[in-house]
Amino acid sequence: MTMIDVPDTKLAREATELVRDTTDELIYHHSRRVYLFGARQGRNRDLSFDPELLYVGAMFHDLGLGERFRGSGRRFEVDGADEARRFLQERGVPEDSVRRVWLAIALHTTPGIPQFLEPEVALVTAGVEYDVLGMEFDRISPEERAEITALHPRPDFKRRILAAFTAGIAPKPETTFGNVKADVLGHFVPDFQKTDFVRTILDSPWPE
């Protein structure tokens, strides 16, 4: 099978430039792999998707971890999604396409939902789950994996991405309620107290 190409459009080039300017090599290479792995899975599943929208979703999906966003008080996924929305709206992208990219980024740490939405939404999460978690690892051949990781290496990636997650969300631990990032803080922040859903219900102000 032929290699998946990165879209060579003005929009994609500007997205690449923005991510290059606002993140480090770790997030840049991870985001490119998310696109390549997600697009590969889309092709394997015979899904029809817009490569440009998938690319922007993949490239912006971890933008909210950056230091410039850490004071927002919101989930980092929403910060990245909002930045992608601003980027696309400034360039006149139709609102339905903007909505797809926003959802793709906002939902990429919420398992069990994205795969039922539009292909661009599903495939950002699929790319993330492949690169970070190794889910459905054998669905992509060793040769294709080697080709992608030669272009975008992942030295010590597991440890480094966990450190990036921790740095990006530790300043706003309350935003991990209901998503997978609570596990990150539970491992790496000694005094982190995970919000307990059952305790929240029992301690609510309802009198019964």
C-alpha cells in the first residue's frame, strides 16, 4: 500500500507552522503521527474523510497542553479545540467543517463516543489511541509503522508524553473529572485527589 501523504494545501501548511511555533518537537511529531496513523486507519476501514480537516484536528489536538493555555481553567482539549476553531474561522472554513474539527479535538480523551461520529472525529481519536495506547496495533503493518516513525521518531515517547500531560493539566486538576487524564495526575502528582463521582452524588445539596 502507498504511504499516506500529508495534505499540501495552504491551510495545512499554516496549521503546521502554527503548531511548530507553539509546541515542541515531542508534540509536533506526535501530532503528525496521529494524522498519519488516523488516516491509515480511515483508509483501512474504507472511510471517506476530508484529509485537510483530519490534519488540522490531529495537529491541534494537544495544543491545549502548552503553557500559554494553562491559565484558562478549562479542559486542555477544549483549549485546543477553541484554538482550531479560531484558526479555521479566520480562514473562512464552513461552520460544519469547523464543528467537526472542534469535536474531534474536544472528544479525543473521551473513549467510546468519537467512533460513532463523523470520520474526521473518529479518526483523530483512532490516531491518538494508536500512537499513545497502541490500540489495534496490528491493524497497521510493521513496514508502515516503520515508515511513519522514521519520518516522525518517538524516542522515549511513553515517558515524555506522560510528562507533557502532567505539566499541561497539573495546574488545573479539576478538569480531569470524567476523563482519562485523572490517571495521569494520580500517578505523577503526589497530593492529587481524584474527584469521586459517587461521593459527589452523595454529598450533593439535595436533602434526601
